[in-house]
Amino acid sequence: MKIGILGGGQLGRMLIQSALKYDDEFYTLDPAADAPCHNISYFTQGNFNDYQTVLDFGKDKDVVTIEIEHVNADALAELEKQGIKVVPNASIIKTIQQKILQKEFYKAHNIPSPDFQVIWDASEQKVEKAFPFVQKMNTGGYDGKGVQVIKGEEDMQSFWTEPSVLEDMVDIDKELSVIVARNEAGETTTFPVTEMVADPKLNLLDFNICPTQLTPEVEDQIKSITDKFLAAVNSPGLFAIELFLDKEGKVWVNETAPRLHNSGHQSQEGNANSQFEQMYRVVKNLPLANTQATTFSGMLNLVGAEGYTGKVVYEGLEEVLKMPNTYVHLYGKTHTKPGRKMGHINVLASSREELMELLVKIKSMVIVKA
């Protein structure tokens, strides 16, 4: 089968790496000539936001999927009309890639998400939210970009005038993520919930922990959310639902990614099957894989250190490779810059305490330099 992927980054790379044990041809489209997928797939350099480029790329494929949501959804809709299978479908990609439509989707399907105001034109609309609130740009945001907290009147100087969503602040106890999958046959699965710990400076995922410690009441809320989402989404796909657990024990949906996600990387060694195996099965409409956690597992992002730009050097990686139950995944990116995701390290442990100790220790051992 000819499988086309819009985006040639690390998510596509790990999907292909996982699927090489099967018999398929993988084609990728990415604007960067040295994208992580360029040397492990049939690679096309091109803009996945350009209508004609996406149409030309997809027209001879059996199925087209994505590893980044900021793609031309209109071209994907046209490919569907021409009989090409698109996973997830063009309609849900279009909904999720726009924060305004995404928030309205949650509201329409009774999925709990912080109360919001839509701003289409800041010069004509009055802000009705009380301080503090979160402003999210309608399109283009990822990895902490396109999101800012407006704490008071002084922050209004940096208020974005583009279309955006203004959200109530949640008093966060924990940030959680759950990865769900659905194939064309309607079969669904849910990975165990992971807890995400963000880097406060970069607003990027620092590490995540699985399984997390939740009360039965919180687990019930998350199950209700995933059930509603999978029923409403009406599309095959793998989706990462990012959640907030507030200090009163209520769960809110922050946002959803219609693709593989950083918060599922520990599944490569920590679960019976990884999110990448699951995505492959979704794309092929195969029986979905067992997602059970086999032990305590966690993931640490390898991110370009402050003050270093250029050809990448990984300091301390050899020491990590001597450690048992530690798994290094590099993304094939030759150049680093501050905050750029260059790889990750998965860690297995017999307890949550041991896992946290190892993650903190490894974080201090490895520096991504140039």
C-alpha cells in the first residue's frame, strides 16, 4: 500500500520506523530538504499548506495521513472526493486546526472545556473575560507558541489582534494527556493516561509519566470525555486529548491534536504496543493493538540548550546509554537551536518514585549543544 504523510518530522519518522516490519511504501511531504523523514521514505520537498502541492502529492496514494495539523485541509477534502482515503478525515482536521472551531466542537458535544470568548476582530470587539485569561491564536499555534496568559491591564499591550479564543484560566493541579484511536470499522482504544510536566520557561513538555495517580472519580470523568469525543469525531484516527485536572477535582479538555503526540512517546517501550503501532493500524484499518502499560514509564525531551545554535552535539549521551531500562530516540535533525526538539529518552522503572528520580537524574546528565 502507498501511504502518504503530510509532514516529514520526527512523528512521521517514528511512525515509519515502527511500520518498517510491514509491507508498505511510505511517502512524505515537507518543506525542509533535511526533514527527519527525508532519508527513510520516498521524500518530496514541498509546502503541505499549498492546495495544489497537497493535491499532486496525494492523488496516486492509497491513503494520506498527517503528522502535523497545519496542512491544507481543502486539498484533503478534494482528495476524499477523488476516492483517496484520508485519515483522519479532512473535516475533523479542519475543525481541530482552528481553535475557534475546536472550542465550538467541544461545546456542541458537551465535552467540558474552559468557558471562552471568540475574538474575530480585536478593533471592533470588546474583551469580556475577567483577568487573568488565556489567549490562543485561532491558527498556527503548537509547542507553546500562539498561546499567552493575559494577567492584567498591563499585558493587554501584547494582546494579539488576530482571530483568537479567550479562555478562562483553570487552577491546574495536573496536566494530563490521553491518546485515543478509532479505526474505520468503528473499533476504539484508549492508552493509559499520562501526566505531563512542562518546562516553565519554554512552555514545552519536559517529561511525562505513565501511569499517573488518579482517583476513580477523575478516571470516570476522563472516560466520559473520551467516549463523547470518539462518538462525536466520526472519523478514523489517532487523537491526543490534552487535559487539565483542576484543584477541585474537575477535568477539562485543553485541546486536541489529530495526530501522534509527544505525550505518547513513552509507549514505545512502556506499553504492550506504541502509539506509532496503533497509528499504523488505524491508517490500514487493521484490528487495533493492545495499549496496556507494562510497567512505570516516562519520557524526557531532548531540547536544544540555550545559547547553542549549529551542528548538534549530544553531551552526556554515552553515560545514559550505559544505564539499564533507558532508551534513546534521536530525530535525525543535524542542527540544533534553543528550544528545538532533537530527540527523547524513554525510561522504565518499577515504581513512580524510581521513575521520577531517573528522569530528573538523566535531565541533568544530557545537554544538547552545538
